[in-house]
Amino acid sequence: MQFARVNDVTIHYQVIGGPVDKPVIVFANSLGTDFRIWRDVIVRLAGDFPIILYDKRGHGLSDIGKPPYSIEDHAADLAGLLDLLNVRNAVICGLSVGGLIAQAIYQTRPELVKALILCDTASKIGSADMWNARIAAVEEHGIASIVDAVMEKWFTPAFRSPDNIAFHGYRNMLARQPIEGYAATCASIRDADYTEAAARIVVPTLCIVGDQDGSTPPDLVRNTAELIPGARFEIVKDAGHIPCVEQPEALTDLIRDFINTTNTAGEAQ
Ligand SMILES: O=C(O)CC1=CCC(=O)O1
């Protein structure tokens, strides 16, 4: 567990070493989560690839920073962290807002990116009205007021079973994020649109979505994949918005197969 100072923000991150001839995989997590959501994917990939995890500003153990901030600010934090760690040519795997951050870093610092894995994300997520309503709700009534509605987007009914202890834990994760960082990140998602930029992506790209994703449904993710030249599109069965939690084995298989079968091997850094 480590911390770095990037753009005047303390960023919580973790490096897990791996073979130097393999590309570094960087995991960027979603709104209202910290990097623990990747655990069950990481345990399957560890040893086969170098891995970097981090909490974006406003989440987990990273500083909140000074709102307002944009997706480009989030991307600058990740770029700053990769610079500090001397990482180039990484595979950036971004979930939801993490996928927007991945698209932004590709546009601003393409030398950092060897390939993109865009998981349960899109070139544009949601409408301004939807994000403004969510921001107002959390600012007026706290994150607890939206937790149950968000859980229905994140997870399938089966995962939301009262007997599922993991469901309770991830519900706690969302409820305990700082309101200021959560609301500021909602605003950054509201204001981001990478639709035109998508056509300029020339690195190998894999777009993945859970079949029951209530936030970025399969058709939305498929539409984004169709904007990106040569992008591959895959659906994970029996998963909502967070397949790394609900179906880590299937997600890991897709990540591993993508990296091993596309032009992403070697030149790790
Ligand atoms: O909270 C949600 O609705 C899911 C989500 C949207 C963007 C993100 O990162 O998570």
C-alpha cells in the first residue's frame, strides 16, 4: 500500500510486480468505489502481468482534492502517477468513470497507452439532468439516500440477495465514499463526452459489459465499441455494472485473452 503526491493530491495506489516482458495493466475504478473492487481479478492475474491499482481523487484513501474537477483532471492524476512510476505503454483497464479516464488519458498522453480495456463504460455516460439530480440528492440527503437505487444498477438480483455478505460489503463501500468527492466526480462524468474522440483511437481496444448492467447497458457499450476502429465487444453473462466483483473469472479470461492475442505484448515500459 503506497501513497504519492500528484497534482497537489495524495493518491493511494498499489503496484504488484510481474514479468518485465509483459505490459503493465493499470486498473481505474468506477464512481463510488475504491481499488478493492478489482481484488478477485488481481488474484487471478498476479504474477503474469505487472499491475497498478489506484484510488482516483475523491475516493478511497486518496485526497478529495479541490472540486470542481473534470475527467481531464482525473486523467492528469493518473498520468502523473504513471510518470512517477516510470510507466509507459500500459494497458489501461477502466471501469465506468474509469473508462472515461482511460479515454481521456489516451487523448492527452497517448504514449502512456498501449491498449484500452473499456469495461462497462461509454464515450458519454448518462444525461446532465440525471447527474444533476444525483448530485442534488447526495448533497442534500447524503450518499445513503441513493445507495439502494445504485445497487440495482451495480449488481444483479442474485448478487443482491440478503444472504450475500459481499453485497453488504460493497454497499458499505459506496455509502462510505466522501460526499464531496462523489458529487464532484458525478459532475465530471456529466461534463465528459468522448464521442468524437472515439474515432481517433488507434490502439487495440476491448469493450466489455455485464449483460444486466443498469448504468451503461449493453447497447450503449456496443455503440461506443462501434465508434472505435477495430474495437472488440464482449458481454459478460450474469453481471451488472461491476463484473470484476460479480464475474471476476469471466472478466479475467477476457482481459488475459485480449492482451495475449492482440499487439500488446512486450515493450512493457
Ligand atoms: O453509479 C452508477 O450509476 C454507476 C456509474 C456510473 C458512472 C460510474 O463510474 O459508475
